[in-house]
Amino acid sequence: MDDYSVGSLVESKNEWCARLVGILAPLITEGVRSIFEEA
């Protein structure tokens, strides 16, 4: 763990979280929309 700086790990975490949200947000929105359209 000594090979990694904390700043680098935080930046990597933020980048991966942004990527994950970018992928999942449209799918979640589409799912919620379809639930309300069927109701």
C-alpha cells in the first residue's frame, strides 16, 4: 500500500464513480420511466 499516494487513490475512486454513474443513470431512469408508463 505504500506504493500509492492517497491523492492518486482518491482521484482514481472519483473517476471510477463518475464512470459508473454515467453508465447506470440512463438505465435506472429508463427502468423507472417504464414502471410509471405501465402503471
